[in-house]
Amino acid sequence: MKREFFTALEKLADNHDNEVVFRDGGRIRKTWAELARDIDRAVGRLASLRPEGREFQVGLIGPTSYEWMVLDLACLKAGFRTIVVPEFLTGREIGELFREAGAEVVIADRSLAQRLTEVDAPVWFFRSRGATPAQDDFDGLDGVEWTCTADRMLDHYSIGYSSGTSGKAKRIDLTFPAEEQPAKLGRAARLAVQYYRYRTSFWSRKDNKLFIFMPFSHLQQRTFVRLALMRRIDIVLSDALRCVPDLVVEKPNIMVSVPMIYEAMATRIEQKLQQLDHRQKAAFRLYLRLRINRLGNRNPVKRLFGRYLFAKVRKVYGGRADYFVSGSAPIDPRALTTFYRVGVRIYEGYGQSELPRIISMSSERNFRIGSVGRPRVPVRIGEDGEILVKIDRDELADPSVVTYGQDGYIHTGDLGHLDADGFLFLHGRKDDVIVLDNGKKVYPATVETVFPELRAENSICVTSFDGQRITAIAHWPAGRGGREALRSYLAEGNPKLADHEKVTLFVHAPEPFTAENGLLTGTRKLRRRRIRAAFGEAKLERIDG
């Protein structure tokens, strides 16, 4: 894998067809040949900061940007180890992580300058946007000669961190897989089958386009960039604030996103379906009755119905959803159903940053609404509902970051179940489950899906302060009615819940949960412990007034 990726980086210089698109004031397009020049320029600047006689450990932090991607690829190509810290952490946390990992220099987005005062290592900034380079401007550095070879690339190429939703962010050591051995007959046959499936799938098309808007500090996003470069897939960079309009304009067909984006789009799709005229609604009923939505995207019958029925619907998501994946947290099955009705499969993936392989992933062949597919590694369910997975210690860069049971299975801390056909379903984090005094269990993520308007904005956190009653901590804008509108909305959702799940108390949060105020991770997951602590002394109000 390492040598294959180095070869892909070397070939960028001759590629004037593929491109990276991003926004910086306006829409900017860079060919891969231009990307190659930017990477080599960054290599020279990084090399100028390198200490003699030892491996170079480069801290890297900032929101998703073209410059961030270039720096990461430059470190990979040059053989410098990156230490990637989530940008949403506090200044103290950022400083501690860089210090513990041994960062010798930190390259940071200028927008984070105020949060890096506790970093001990020298800090150089990119995206400074100044007319005259500042003394600490990375782009103002004079580069030096540095020869890049596959042998110089590090097997242990990066140190990353988990999102820290359950406490302190865990260190994750990232390594390239071992080099493939010469193919034996059986393995050659398997590779031939895989190649045939690749050539007959959308992956081999020349118009593929990858959409990235989640933080690069999340391991998955960087993995998809490498996949794109190796398979000649165009890349579009966005961010959480403008990702939906960029989807419409750029029309990507490959994306990994958090559930809230799909749930928000599903709400808009439902609105568009309500606007169909009576003839279109009749055709839509026929479309569903004949199960045309289940056909492949290239099927001519499906495409004919799609042009007639879904012209406005497709504008919601760009219209080319070949491989849209939801991960990071359970998604509302109603959102999946909405997409499926209009012929789009949203695949669900399940894994953990600490593990070297995906645990489970739904696919065209293994698709079931609400399931993350059939597991790709041995999985069993513990007595308490915890998902246990079997991965050998030798495969882990650092086995100490996971918990092994006596039977050799890893305790994931996630709850779920396997159905009779072997499909895996997730229920939420074990630490998040609310066990009431009467012994009944409440899964906060399940309760939160009943309130889609709040969940779409990640503005609701379900908890219990007394072990008897369920409380919703939520934000509702003053312009839309504030506290009283929130009370009414929560009351409207309660009939959809079991008696022990009903929300009886609420706290009206004065502002939304964001990564900036420390209540969301960079991938927009709730930091439940912090939210609970932040509102532990707040006044609890009854839903019934």
C-alpha cells in the first residue's frame, strides 16, 4: 500500500485532467498537476524546519481546507510523521496532546492562533491571508532540497486522536498495511473477482467525484483522499456551513457524512414529494409498487421515472448519489427510508478509529434499512448488548488503546444486536444509556430521532438528572418562539415514545451546541458529558407547564 500510494503521488505531476475544487472567496479549481507542485513546495518548506539526525514529527491542526490537505500529503510523501489534533478542543487540551506526542513544530491554520497559546513547540501558520508574510507565516518560508522516495515514507506515518466524546481523546497510531506478498493461485482468483466487480461498478467511471466537508482530523476523511488519488477521483472540499449548497452545485457521487446532514436533506425531500402534482403522485405510487426504486442507478426504467418524478428532489442532494455513506452515529431510519423511496441507498458504516479495519458496512448486496450490514470481522453480542469484535492484537498499532476480554474479543463500548440474517444494528454508546431507577433502559440517540428539527441541528441532548425522569437539553431560536415553542415541540413528539422514554423535563439552552463552545466534536457529535455538566445546575422545566 505504501509504495502504491507513493507511485500515485508521483503520477500527479502528469495529470492535467483530474481536479480539486474548493472555495476561498470564490470557486477555485486546481488540477492534480498543480496539486503536485503545491505538495512539493510544502515538502521543501517543511524540510527547512526539520531537525537533523532524527525523525521529524509535525503537528497539524485546522479546519478542512486545501492547504491542510496539501500539508498532510507533503508529510506523507517526505517521510515526516504528522501529529493531527482535532481543532475543536480547548487550548489546554491541544497543548497537552501536542506535548505528549512529541510535536517538534506545529503547522496551524491562522484562524486558530488564539487557541494555540499553550503549545510548547514553535508554531507556523498557513492561510494567513496577509499582504506581507508575517514572521510566523509558513508560506513565507524558503524551502530546501528534499528527495522523496518510497523508502523514506514511514510505515507509522501519523498520530491521530479520537473525537473524545467519552472523555479525553484517545491516541491512535496510524500505519500502512504490510506489503502484499506475491499472489498464490487462490488469492489471485479472489483478486480477479474483485477487479471484475470494480470494472463493472461505478468506481471505475471517469466522472466520479468525492465530496469532503468533515474535518481532516477525522481519520476517515484522510483515508478517502488517498483512495481518490489512487483511483483518479476528483475531489471537492467544503465545510459544515456550506456543504448543502456545495452539494447542489458540484454534484458529487461519493460522500461520507454524519447523520444530521442526511436527516436534514430527507426533510427537504419529503417537502419536494408533497409538491408533486396528481399525475406525478400516481406515477410515484406505481414506481414504489413495482419496486423500481430498488433497481440499479443505470437501469433505463429507473432513470426514466427519475427524470419525470425527481427533477426537484435531486437538487436537494446533487442528483448523483452512487456511494453516500453515513457514519459516526446512528441515523434515523426514517431518513434512510425517505432516500430509499426515491431510489437512493444511504449506506451505513460502523468502525472505530482505534481499529485497523471497518467492523461492518452495508453495501448494494448487503443492504437493510437501519442496519450497518453484515460484519466484516467476527462479531458477537455480549450479555449486556455490547458489540464485541475479534481482531488480532498483531493488527493493532497500539493494543493498549482497546479493551480485550478474556475470550480475545474487543469491547467496543457500543450497543447493538444481530438479526436472524446476520445484519448488525446499532443502538448507541454503552456509556450513554440511561438506566432508570425502575431498571428500564433509555437510549438517548433513539429518543432524539423523534425530534428531527432539533436533531438536524444537533440541538438536543437527552439525559436524566434524577434517574426517574427524562430531560431534554435543547436550543430553540428566539426568532421561532424560543422556550415556549420548544416546550410545544417536545410535547408533540412524546406520543411517539414509550412511557419510560417520554421527555417530561427540559432545559432551554441559550445558544446552539457547537464545536466552538466545546459541546460538539468536529464531526458534530454531541459531547454528552460536557453538555450534562454545563447544564447540571440549570432550572428544569416541565413539558406540561
